[in-house]
Amino acid sequence: MADSKEYWTSDSDQGSVRISEDVIASIAAIAASEVEGVGNLYSGIGTNVAEFLGKKSLAKGVKVVFHGNLVEVEVSLLAQYGFNICEVCEKVQRAVRSSIQSMTGMRTSVVNVNVGGISFETAVTAPAADSVQ
């Protein structure tokens, strides 16, 4: 079975380093999901079917394309209700760019953020003491 994944390769006198697009996508997904105001990452129907069948991907909602020594990242997410969407997206861009740079040494050409909807989280609270009978 052929490996159709892309790899970023760095060669030196001590050998080479190959980093899979899945590694970069996982780094980006974790960085984006840690930003306050991000509800969830999301992707297309194909990934949702794969998750239903038990094949979960940490990099759900992230697409990576290598351009020489630069990497292009696209993150698709749901914003949490009540947060400024533009500010959340800017924080996601900074977090993704910083995480990829610090963990791999790679530079990002762009970090595109797609907001596909709003996440409405409901707070689970314990019943008040005076409402217990």
C-alpha cells in the first residue's frame, strides 16, 4: 500500500528529518482547540463517517499544504457563542503559527481560519439548595 502523505524533509550532514503533514495538522489542531472561544474543530462528511466507524483523527478540521520550506495551514472551527469571532480567529492564527514554529522550526506562509458555525454550550449546574424537596 502506497503512502500518499506529504512530508517536509530537512537534510543535513547527520541525516535527514521527515515530518508528516499529519504531525503538523495535529499540532495546529491542538493549538487551535486551546484558544478560548473555539467550540470545536470540524471537517467534511468523509471525516465524520470515519469517526463513526471508529477511525478518529486528532487533526480533524485542519488541512496542511507544503510549499518548499513553508507550510500553509487551514483550520475549520465552530466559534463559541458570546465571543468576538474576529478576535478568536486572530488568536487561533497566532497560536497555530507559534506552535508549529516552536515544535518543528517550520514557518507558516498563511494560517487560514474558516468559521462554519456557532457552538452553544450549556452550563451544567447543580440544583439550588432551596429547590431540593
